[in-house]
Amino acid sequence: MPLLDQAAKLATRKMPKVITPKAHAMIDYAVAASFFAFGAFLWRRNKRAAIGALACGAAETVTALCTDYPGGVRKQLSLGTHRTIDFTMSGVITSIPGMLHFADKPEAHFFRAQGLAIAAVAGLTDFSEHGGLIQDRLDKQSA
């Protein structure tokens, strides 16, 4: 996982969990929409970045739709699993510019900022509000 994402995860571990699952769902859909918008904006200018953004938007949308939280449709993923996916996705998203060979282009900054934001939102979400003591179990696993 990239260094900035690890830093975000460590920094938010001891911070108060101020984002509710409902707010997290709204943020997830907003992040997905921003990826789709960025992909459309870049389509003529940088196809690799555009495809990367559209793929990230699709992955974020599918994850949000399948999570058991307000705003989820299929409810096949628990919030704990969603949290793990968020931290993994943040690392993948920040790595996309290097994988698709546009790391030296301005478009790469968007992916790095989005990855960092996703890690921060996951770290600040109160997962214990939905489904019992999920947060305590996750903290014990990651310690």
C-alpha cells in the first residue's frame, strides 16, 4: 500500500469516528460520480487516465451498491468488509497512474488525492453504529 494511504490509516486510527454509515454511503456515491465526471472530462485528452477513472468509478459504485448500509441495494458486503475494500481500493487508486503510465502527468494528482480521501473517510467512519462491535474487532485485527 502506498505510503500516504498507510499514513492516513494510522493517523485516523485514534481519531474519533465522526462519519456515520449513511454519510459514508453518500460520500461513496459522490466519489464514484467524481471518477465518472473526471473520466468523461479526460476522454479526449488522456485515454489511459480516463479509462482508469471510469474503472475506479465503476468499482466504487459496485462496492457501494453491494454494502449493507443505508444506500446499499444488494447488502451482500458487511461494513467491515467494505472498510477493508476501501483501504485496499485507496492503494490501488493511488497506484493507477504508475500502472497506466501517466504518473508524470497532472491527471495523476487526482488519483492520489482520491486514494488518500478514500482512506481518510474509511478511517473516520463509525462502523460500530451498524452491526455491533465491528470497529473493536477491526482494531484488534489490525493491531
